[in-house]
Amino acid sequence: MEYYAGIDVSLKESSVCIVDAKGKIVREVKVASEPEALVRYFDDLELPVCRIGLEAGPLSHWLHAGLVAAGRDVVLLETRHVKAALSAMTVKTDRKDARGIAQLLRMGWYRPVHAKSVASQDTRAVLVGRKLLQSKLLDVELSIRGILRGYGLKVGEVSRGRFEARIEELIVGHATLETVIGAMLAARAALWGEFTRLHREMLKIARADKICHRLMSTPGVGALVALTYRSAIDDPTRFGKSSTVGAYFGLTPKKYQSGETDRDGGVSKVGDAMVRTALFEAAHIMLTRATRFSSLKRWALEVAKRRGMKRAKVALARKLGVVLHRMWMDATDFRWGATAMAA
């Protein structure tokens, strides 16, 4: 008889539930959230567990890699599917979640999530750290401007290189501001230094990657967009069609239809928000800054005439995701015009 194991991952201990092919609960136990502990438990188990399921999450990828290395058939389950399936439970506990995951695995009512490679995880860590430092740097600068505005001191438009000199010029002679703003400027200098270091590391990774070079032949796609897209896709062959990439990153419209009700909404915004933002920014640059025309830009401008510039940028972002995937699969650079295809 086949057996299925569902694991509800927690920080210290994970709940494990094992069910047979008929859905009967066979074992329930708590195991330390370590790959070695889980591998040891399933090796000592006398039951032939044919598949193990974990809900996708930060810790789940680590446990998944350890179980796969031990030769186990492990599946990462999409979080939205698991949440929808378990929402009917009136009482929610880790034990019940593990039961639900095991039953989903047994019935096959789940969508598997791609487990990223180590290289993609490393690139993603650089991108996330860089973005965090950049956002905190902007927060500090805006806070400095806000504090000075309360004293009638206006910073005005100033470049990032002259920002500190301009602030010191405004606060000279004011003891309180020299203490407070001085500390904030020191924090800003530290953030700026570390952000610059991670930015250089990001550029270094992009320069050494041939796929990023190919993606960057597209107008509006720089090192940041190409590397963000590449780390999120990881393996392009997991998409049967390039047209599904737009839906994967939440750039296709939502729809609700029931009985007499039929509504079309905005984009679904599911999937990786960082990639969605990067593609939208690339579309904005292509439409507003790129001087050389292409068939893709001409198509987006026609959409802008009918539906407005904002919707055109979203449509172009979706199209860019599809085009970049096709370029990756075909190992070709960006085509600026419509070329005749050989018969």
C-alpha cells in the first residue's frame, strides 16, 4: 500500500502526518525542523512513504533540498492552494495542517512549486539585500528632509553626492539639529556604502552571465531587470509555453464569473512582486526613454492610444516577460523589427 506524508513546517519543530492510500491517518509526530532529523525519521520508518509534501516557504526550500539529496520524492505545494483547501477547518493547528497537506498529496489536488537552484537563491539574496538597503537609504533621506522642514529649512533638489554637504550647510549653528541630523547622516553614509557594495556585486554577477547579456539586448532591460528575471525563472524549460510567463508573474487580468455576474478586474498580482515591478519599470523605460523604435514599442503605443499609457505599460510588461523567455529558450537576441521567418 502507498503512504503519503504531509509536513507542516515550523521554526523549531515540524508536524508530520502520514496517511495511507485510503486517507486513513497512520502516524502523527513532531520532528525537529532539520533535514537530518527528517531524513532519519523517514529512514527509520517501516512504512514505504512514496511521496512527501511541504507547503512552500523560506524554510521549506532548505528542508526540501535535504530530503531530495537523501533520495526522497518531495513536492513543494503552492501556498495559495494549501490555504484555500484548509480554509474550511474551524480549528487551525499545526497538526491539522499536516493532516490536510497529506490528504492533498494523496488526492493530487495541488500545484507543485519549482525549487530554485542554489545559484538562483544566491542571486536572489543579493537582490533582496540590495533592495532593502536602498529602501532604508531613501527612508533616512526623506526623514532628514521632513525634520528640517519643521524648522523652515528646505533642502530642495540636490544630487545624492551633494546631499550630505547641503544638509550640513543648513544645520550649522543649530545644536539640536547637529546632534540628530549628524547621527542620521552617519547612518546614511553607512547604508550608502553597503548599498554600493551590493550594487557592484549585482553588476559583477550580471557581467559574468551570458543569459543576462542576451536579455539585456532588449531596450529598457538593464542588469537589474535581467538578473531579477533570470533568478526568478531559474529553469525556462519548466514553462510549456512562453505565453504563460505573464500569468506566472501576475500580469494577466483577474476574472470573476458566477451566474449572472461576470466581472473583469485588474491584474492578479500573484507571483513574484519583485519581477513584476522590474518588468513594469523596463516597460516604462522602453515607452518613455528609449529613442530607437521597435515593433514591440510600436505595439505598446497603439495600446496606449486605445487604453491609456498606464495600461499600455502593464501590457508591455507582460509582453516583455513572454519575449524574454522566448529569447532565453531560442538563444537569440532582441529583434527590433518583424523579420520574415524562413519556411
